[in-house]
Amino acid sequence: MRANSSTWRATDMGRAGPAMGVSRSAAFLTAGGMVEFALQFLLPVILVRQLDPDGFGQYRYLTLMLGTALALAPAFMPQALYYFLPRAGGRQLTVIGNAAAWLACMGLVVAFLVSPVSPLAGELLGALHRATHGLSALYLGLSVLLTIVTTLAIAEGRILWHCSTELALALLRTALVATAAVLSHDIAWVVAALVLDATLRLAVLAAYLLTRPGGARLRCEPASLLAQLRYALPFAAGGSLFAMRAQADGWIAASAMPPQVFAAFTIGAVVLPVATLIRQPINSAMLPHLNRAFAAGARAEVHALLLKGNGAATLLLAPLACALILLAPEIVALVYTERYLAAVPVMRLYLLLVVLQSVAVGFAMPALDMGRLALRINLAGLALSVTLSLAGVHRFGLAGAALGSVAAFLLCELANARAVGKVLERPWRAMFPLRLAGLVLGACVAGILAAAWWAPAFGADPWRSLGGKLGVYAAATLVLFAAGGGLGELRRLSAPFAVAGVAPVAVRPPSA
């Protein structure tokens, strides 16, 4: 189906009018993600000053359980909406209803498992449940149900709705939790504020369903629910393995090191969400277009979209990660004090992983219905990550525990590129915008070297050093990027392109 403008029309998605272009979608989602990331970073800074050590420890334990629950319980059903909604025709309400029913059931399961009657309940879980008067279980159960909010509006093309409501709710959540902490200094009131935030999000979800074209009468049909699960479960298993791979380093470090050294390791790992901050909005903006293109049999379009997404991620993510590599000592000293400077090598290794994630192609495998292969790749990646991290922590100490994630991600992405390239009938190297990536990384490395050469001139003061090094890095990187032809790559990235037989998208792929 062709469009009259440079974007897809989405009447098949249950709404009228032209869809927002990929570039604008990614820009809105990235901006919203950056604000939410900043607010998420701010909350622990407030809570650590307002709660006593036991209360703050219980809050961190709650966030750990939340991360585990969200990694396992949704079973990829929210993300599967990207695949099923473009193909659903008049059955979109059934697809949404099936996902909502699954998430509601899994929310109840999670709430039971984190309650004192659960066979998994231990001392820490029981203490948290008592301290929060049971609200911790309610919050975790609601959080699982609300994972549908992260994808539904995006999958239906309502980007502005998603961004505006998420921004408003993130600001409100921060205000509620901070106020509860400042006024009460009690973990129970903090969790009560989180439950109130979850309740408000449920109300917003209801408002979305009531205002979406096509109505809000959700239905659940067991047969179609099973079809959605058959599609989603291989990706859910792969995602769980990926999450375990990401957490394996921490578990290995915790088992091999005393608590104060492990604390430094966790500080080094705080930069990992930077990749999600940039990459996830781009992926979310790309997946509906990838699914429609692949469903239409437009493999050339899928390839062009992959190059475009990786080009945009490289331009945004690689310079930011390289700047953080340069400034890691100053960041640790200023935010976490000089007692934790041992975190710097760990932080730099994880930032190398962030750079690699700028050209990842594994996110496209759900759109290409490659769930079982993704599962096998992630299983191999988990085994490799654990093996290398175990060897690394004993050979290299603190930083060695991070080696497994970096090496496993690199090898898994090479396997992903080969598999995706085979489906698209392209060589694996063609999955990456090699010229653009080389240009960006070359300019960034040169900027790091220039800033390091000038560093002695800025003295020992961390603020002065941070500002001076950042200024030299930014100037050198921008000049070298422009001199190497970067402006031409930017023009290619922002120009429209089209593939015969399918609607054009708003951006031409960068040079492969």
C-alpha cells in the first residue's frame, strides 16, 4: 500500500491519517527517554539522603525484584504487539485483549511470589513486605500489567500520546516519591507513592483505550492468545537469557569480592542504561516500519531501515559513550567520591559495550520471526559470558568481571548479523553502516587523544578537568567528523528514500 506523503499510512492500524515518520518518532521517543532517564537517576540521589541505610537497602532490593519480574513475567507479549497489530486487520482489540489478559495473570503470579506465603519468600523479602505493609507485592504486580503501556501506543503509531503521557507521569512519579521520602523518611510511604503512580498509569491506560479509534471493547480468545504466545515465548526466553547475561557479571562480582569492592563494581555498571536510553526509542520507532515492510515482502526496505536505525544510533550513542570513557574519572569522583575510583576501569569497559550497541541488529529479529534462532544465540552468549567473567575476575580482578558481557555481546551480534543478512539476502557486513561508524569512531578516538594530551593543563580540580577535557573532545570530534565527510553522511541519513512497491520512509540509509 503506497502513501501520498513520505510516510506510511496506518489506516490498517486502527487510525486515520499519515503516520509519523521514523525520524520524528525516534526523536520524540529519544527525547522522552532522556528526560525519564534523568528522573530515574535523580530518584536514588534523593532517596539515599532521606531514607536510613536499611530503608534505602530495601528500596534497592525492591528495584532488583522489579527488574527481575519485568525481565521474566511479560514474556515478550507487549513487544509482540509490534508484530501482530499490523497483521490483525479488524481483530486488533482481540490482540490487545490477549496481551492484557496475559499480563494481568502474570501480575497476580508475581504478587503471590513476592508475598510472605510464597515458597520463595526469604528473610529480605519478608522484611520488605512487613516494612511496606504488603504494598511492595501490589506495586510489583501492577508494574507487570503496566508493561503493555510501553508499547501499545507506539505500535499503533500514537507517538505524541505516548511521549506526552510518559513525560507527565514520570515527572509526577518523581514528585510523589521525593515528597513521600522528604516528609516521612519511611520506605512504606515511598512504596505507597509508587503504588499511587501505578494506579494513575492504569487510569491513563483506560483513557487511551477509550480514545483510540476502533473502540475499547477488549476481548480475549484462547486460540489467538496461544498463537501470540507461540510467537512471543522464544523471544521471551531469549530476552530472559540476555537479561541473565547482563546480570551474570554482577552475581560473579558479588560472589568473588567483599562488599565494598562490589559497590565499586555496581558504580561502574551505572552507565549501561545509556545504551537503552538511545537505542530503545530508535528500536521502538523502527519496529512498526520493519514489521510492515517484512510483511509486504520488501526485503530491500527492511535492509535500508536497519542501516538507517544503526546510522542514527551511531551518531547519537557513540560520541556520548566515548565522551563518558574520557570523563569517567571525573564523573566517579564528583558523583560517588574518590573512594570509588576503582570503578573507572569497569565503567570504561561497559562503555565499550555501549559503543558496540550502537550498531546492534539483534533487535530486528522479532520483526523477521527469528525467535528460535535468537534463543539459541542468547543461550550460547550466556554460557560464554559466564565463562569469560569467571576467568576474568580471577585473572584481572574487578574489571575482569565485566569482560564476559562485552565479549559475548560482540560475538552474539556478529551471529545476529549473519542470520539477518541471510534472510535479507545480504552479506553480514552489509548489516552495518561501516563508513559512517568508522568516521564517527575515528573522530571520537582522535577527540579522546586530543583531550588526554591537553588534560595536564586543566589541573587536578575535577570540575575544571571535566569542563576542559569535554570542550577539547567536543571541538576536535566535530571538526574531524566534518572534515571527514560527516555532513554528507548526515544529509544521506535525513533524505527520503523509496523502494519500488512500498511506501517511502523519511530517511535514506547511510553508506554501508
